[in-house]
Amino acid sequence: MAACWMAHTGVRTRIVDKRGTKIFNGQADGLQCRSLEIFDSFDFAHRVWKEANHMLEICMWNPDETGRIRRSDRMADTPPGISRFQECVLHQGRIERFFLDSIRDASRNSYPIEVERGVLPESLSVDESLVEDQEAYPITVHLRHLNEEEAIPEQQGKQIQDGLFRSNLAPDDTDELLHKSADGTEAGKEEIIRAKYMIGCDGAHSWVRRQLGFEMEGEPTDFVWGVLDIIPLTDFPDIRNRCMIHSANSGSLMVIPRENKLVRLYVQLKEVTPDASGRADRSKITPEAILSAAQKTLSPYKLTYKYCDWWTAYQIGQRVGKNFDKHRRIFLTGDAVHTHSPKAGQGMNVSMQDSFNLGWKISLVVRGIAQRYILATYQSERRRIAQDLIDFDHRFSRLFSGRPAKDLTDEEGISMQEFKEVFLRGAMFTSGLSVDYGASMLVAKPGAAIEQGDGTDVSAKGRQLVAKEGLASSVELGKRFPSFQVLNQSDARPWHFAHWLKSDGRFRVVLFAGRMTNPAQKKRVDEFCRALEKSLKRFTPAGTQIDSVVEVLTIHSAKRTEVELLDDFPAILHPWSDEEGWSYGKVFVDDESYHEGHGHAYEQYGINEATGCFIILRPDQYVAYVGALEDVADVDTYFSDVLIPQN
């Protein structure tokens, strides 16, 4: 994800991976709504959507009064109407493939980026005297190249690939690999890299985190779970639905129907317990042991398999890092700064969204477009999200791993009604759509910024703006901008508006121009556009298009056939290019389509159809500011605090 941002914004980047190949099966598989929306902004969501298995229903199975498991509930897997996408599953190897293709295609004409495999960092240092120098390269990394054998992780099973080498049950092998490769051969060659910025996306055993001396806070639990990806042979009736199954005395099980007839089973291994050191013996965990535990949970239903694609095991633990960066130069994302159980489908999703939050900020700073201090918002925003995730996972995993209560007097057992309620309340959280960034230089919320994040002071450096949220009553500051159907003014084609919010590093000013057939409203729009153009020119590098840093998109509420793009809309709303002419993809209308109905976007956003408003969106599509057309001076105030004047 981080490299995808750099590729799409033209930043010179290197990716090193100690493993010799990409993932081909197993690992993470659940994709939540927000992740799919992000993929769409990079133009590959359609590939995921086509290949993935779509999870539409979830079933809960609990023991009855006799101890036999029975279906107790059915419900929508994703709350209806929250996104144009729903949760789906596709193994991590395919997701990596789509990212690699996107990175290759986007970087081809700037600085080609590819993953350098079988390469390990050996040492890391930072020249602290240079960290505030915008042009300096204060980071030095020594790299060592591994041979093919060293770059292939050890497998516990000889016939079936396993993921134990990535599990928290396995020790980190970085130091061992460095020792093996220091033999003076070609494979052991070294090189020195000097960099402006570095991102450690290197998992729970993070080498980068260890070099920085950062600690994780939290504790492991005694719950050990196994994972099997199989084509099941079973009489269990809901094997092609997502299921959460609690047995009376044999532990719990989650069923995830996968692509290509596969089913993933998350199985509680009650017979595997951690030793005195707190770590379980992974040698006791085999596919056969995991299957046996699943069979006990599913009884009296039968389960076996002839084909197993992949397996692993893990010990539940909830930890979050104390620090997410050092000197705003070296950053940690994903499992390197937060670990938790995988059953709520958050691991890959939240990790990618860490990098989605960070990538555009580093890109803008590296390219001299944004102020370096905006990088402080990464920890402020994402550490609080990580803390929220750990809190949710603690509650969810405790309820899922616990023994069901036999009756109301069973105080040691878990209430299945409480489990259902926690799951339903957490649905918006797990979808990724409840992310709510606090007040900062990037989000014009009321209140103290230091109290709305993780305690980092990310207040505006100049005058603190406070948005007028009432002008768009269904649009929430600090949250992702919702998407509804609008029509292109030029050709009447209906689009989800978010399709045009591409992840290309640009801020957006979305002008809700109101009823443009009203002369008084048109005058307001014209005056807004004159002031806006003057402001945007200050932040646009010489020789580039006026929309190269901040793009203006328009949605009006007049009848489409009663206005003309070139006659009624100021040029800043459809800028001219000597190579391509007028831009026809920036002005939209909230009107009836020929074939797909009316999107009622103004109503859905809670915006007055006559007078409109404007909204500033960050490059990651989160809402930064809402104002009336007469508040156009606030555009300059906002960007003066975030961007570097170019003229």
C-alpha cells in the first residue's frame, strides 16, 4: 500500500523483502468495505471483486439445552447501505498480485518500482542533525542479499504449505539469516542505501522496531487457534456461509467460505496450552490436530477433507506500540505496531489503512508540496485507531473463545446474547467506515487536537478553522466522504461520485454549486470561483496544471439539460489543457439518469439544493472542512497551514 502511493505520485522508492517469493496461498483473506473502496481509488477493486467470494450472510450456531449445536441466528454480514462494496474474501497472494501490477503500471514512466526479494536490512542509523533538513538523506541502511535457499522460509509440514513462519508462535529469523549470508559469496553482497524516509511494514517481529528500541504494550492470552484452508467434505448445512460456532464443551469455530471451493476454518485448539514461558509448542500443531478439534466442535456433523491448501496457528495477543515513528523520518505500520487476533478480519485491512493514511503525507512532503509537520498526524490518527482495535478485539476474542453459559446462573460462561450484541455493534468498526480522525491541522473540527488523537499535539499552526457541519448534515468531519450516484454533466453517464476521488495525492475541493439556473446562485458560484482560483495558484508549482495539487470537482442541482458546461460554469471548474482541451470529467449533476434512477445526492449528503456549500477532502478521501460559498477565504487559510506556497 505504501509503495502504491509512491508509484502513483512519482516518488523514488525501493522495497526490500527477506522472503524469496510473493505469497501464493494462505495468509490474510478478509477484505472489508473500506479496503475495497481504497482499492477502487487505485483502480483495481474490480479485479478483486470479480475473483473474490462475496460474504453476504453470517450464521451463528450455539448449543441448545441438550448440548447439540443449532443455528440460532442469520443476519447480513455487512450492514446494508453503508458502502457500494460488501465484505469479501480472497487470499493475500492475489491481493499482492494486484498491488504489484498497480505499482508496476503507475511507476513505469517515472521511477520504476519492484520488490527486491531475498534482501535483508543489516543495520540502520539516523543522523539526528539532519532530520529537519528537507533536502537531506539522514537515514542510512546497510542491506545484505540472501541466496535462494536462505530466502525460502522453513516449513513444518513437508506436503502442505504452512504459515507458521509468519505466526507469533515462531521466533524471528532475521538475525539467523544475516549470520548465514555473511559468507563472502555473491549472494552475501552488501550495499548501502541513504534515504529521506523509511517505512517498516515488517510484521509482528519487526526488525525496524527493534532497531529503534520501541516497545509494544499488551499481553498474550492462553487462547491458541489453528487455521485450515481446505475443500471440505461435510454434511454441515452452512459450510458456504460465514459462521460463528460455539460448542458446549469443545471450543469454538469460525467458518469462512473462500474462492475456488475453499473454506477457511479458524479452530480453537483447547488441547494446546502455553507453557510456563507463555508460548505454545508449535510442534504439537498439525493439520490433523486442527481437523480433529474442528470435528469435535462441529459434532454431530461430519467433516473431513482430501485437499488442504494451507494451514497455520497463532496465539491470541493484543499489543500496541508506544511509538509509531522516530523523528518523523522512520515509520512503523501494520503488525509492526499493533497485533491482535485475525477473526474479526482486521489484520490486513487495518494494516493497509495505516499505510494509506501515511503514504500520501510522505509523498507530498518529499515532493516539496506539503509542510513536514503534517507527518505528526500519522501517529495521532492511527495510534488511536490501533488502540480502538485492540479494545474491540479484546472483547470479541474473549467472547468468541469462551465457553457458552449453560443458563442465566452460569457466571463463568459467556452469554451468547452478549456475543451477538458485541458483533452487531462492532460491524461498523470492522467495516473500516467508522474511522473518525480528530481535530488537527488536517481536520477542521472543534475542540483540542491533543485530546482527540493519541495525545500528540497536531494543532493547526495558524488560525484554527472550525467547519460548518450543519451545511452538510450527513457528512461527518474526520470520516471518509460517502458516495452516491451523480451524472456527468457532459454525457449523462451515472457514476458513484467516489469513483472520481482517485488516490493520486491531490486534495479536493468539492463544490456543491446548488441550483445554477438561479441568477443569484450563479453569481455566488462565480464569485467563489474567482477567489478560489487565486488561492489555488499560490500552491500550484509553476508550469503545472491548476488542478495538479488541488482538484476542484462540482456537483450542481439544476436540471442537467437546462445548463451548459462551457457557458454556465467558470473555467476553474473544467480547466483547459493545450494537449487535451477542456476537462469534461469534473462537473456532475444530481439528476435523473436514463437507466439507473436518481441518486438524490444532495438529500443523501444533507445539503440544501438551492444554496449548496463546499467541502475540502484530503487525498485519502477523508473530510477536512465544510463551508458556505462565502467562506472561500477559509480555503486559503486551510491550505496555508498544510501546503508550501509555490508562487
